[in-house]
Amino acid sequence: MKWISPRELREQGVLGMNSRNVDYIGRSNDRSRYPLVDNKLKTKQMALEHGMPVPVLFGVVRTQHAVQALEQMLEGLEKFVIKPVQGSGGKGILVITQRRGDDFVKSTGAVLNLREVKRHTSNILSGLYSLGGRPDVAMIEDMIEFDQMLSNYSHEGVPDIRVIVYHGFPVMAMLRCSTHASDGKANLHQGAVGVGVDIVSGHSLYAIQHNKKVEQHPDTGFRFDELVLPHWDEVLHLAAGCYGMTGLGYFGADIVLDRDSGPVILELNARPGLAIQIANQVGLRKRLQMIDDLRPIERDVDERVSLAKQMFGVTMV
């Protein structure tokens, strides 16, 4: 393995964590806006107020006493997701894909009974999965039926699209594909595959798992070089539109492609990770600097998407 010096990384435009935190997150994000994205319930409510598409909310569990009423809350729901409102990294998200009598079947095929579902919900409330271990709230929402075109590129879970947005410009994107290793979660640290996506076309560029290049999905065997994401223009416009909604200058928008509704906001992240650079084989710093150099920088959504395509597109061979 060739050792790359910090200077070489800077020359390649690779953004490090310290620079991300100080130069971009710290400089561009008003801390008073963080609760709007750190709290998934507030994000959902804000999105609805702005007419943005989000998964349907079935219910909220705020107290341990309310956990006892979970059976009534879940009555008639065949498919749903229970997640911590202040969770991170995909931790604590329980995806139920079907009911089998009195039992609940996870996306992995594992079967849980009502007591286990209640225990999981109780753990969410106790802060087991929340940022800093703080007491939390559980939300129950509709399970996304993702676009069948993507079924070949994900296993036991829903693939999502992470778009890095800087001052309203979509600067870099990747598809996160769940695997058996990631327990059906679209989280790279847990073993999901990250696929870099060309801003212009939605075409795949490069795929990684555990920071190593892969040619095909480890579970389905389908090659990533044949992947082109549908609804790509809608994805970019939805991500860019979140800038005006949140007031954050630097964030990650996580978007899923619903089979019936098209692009839907799953959640927003004020501190998006940096592995997206590996999946795209290009550094973020130069792209962010190009946005900083724009005059005027304030433009409408259509202009921001159009300019991003002009500046950050990759010529496909």
C-alpha cells in the first residue's frame, strides 16, 4: 500500500475532518439550526411545512408508559419502521417488512415477537442509540417501497442517496447500498457499499465497501458500472431545496427513491461523513472552493443545480 502524505492529499483536494469541522461546518452552519436536523421528528415536521416529500408518520412514542400501548399503535400495520428521533449512523432503526400472525418479520428475515419490539422501543427511549446517550423518542413511520430498478443493488434494506449540499449547491453524491454485512442498513461503517454518482447523469462512478473498491454487490452479484439512477434531476432539486428549508450552509441530504412517490427525504445530516470522497475518487475541497468563488453565490434552486452540473460533471468513458 502506497503511503500518501497529508500534503499530497491536500493537493488532490481531499477534505479532512478538521477542515470540514472548522472551515465548512463551523463557518457555514448556525448552531441554532442543528436541532432541526439532529432531531428526525423536527426534520419531518419542517419538511411537511415546506411541502417536501417525507415518509408517512404513523405515531410517536415519548414515554416508557406509552410503550405498553405499542400493540394498539401497530394494529393494522403490515410494514413499518421504528427509529430513534436522535439516532445516528443507522443505529436503532428497526425495519419490519411483514406480519406473521402475532410476530414481526425484519428486513433480514429474523422474526421478533411483540415483547421484543417493545423492548427495542424501550431501549430507544432510554437513549441506547441516541447521540450522547440522551433520553430519546421513538417514531414509527411508513416503510419505503423502493424503486424496483434498485433491487439489484441492495440487500435486506432500502438503498439511499447521500448528496452533499454547500450553500444550496449539490456538490457530490453517492448511493449507499445495504448488504447482509450491514444488517440491511445503508451505513458504510457497518458494511454497506458506497457508490459514487456523477452529478450530471446519475451514472455510477466507483464503488467501495470498507474503503476498498468493489466491482459488484457482495450479495446480489450485480455490477455497479451498469447503474444509472432514475429521477436524478428530481433528486438534485430536492437536495438543493433543503438549503432554504434548513438554513444550513453545509449538510448531507439522504434521499430514497420510493416506488410510487419518487424521491423522498429520509433525513438530513449537519455533519456528513467524508467517505463520499473515496466513492467518487475525487476530493471535496476543490468543489467547495469553486462554490466559494462564485459571485453572486445566492441563486435559485434551478440555477444552483444547473451550475453544479456544469462544474462537477464527470466525462463518462
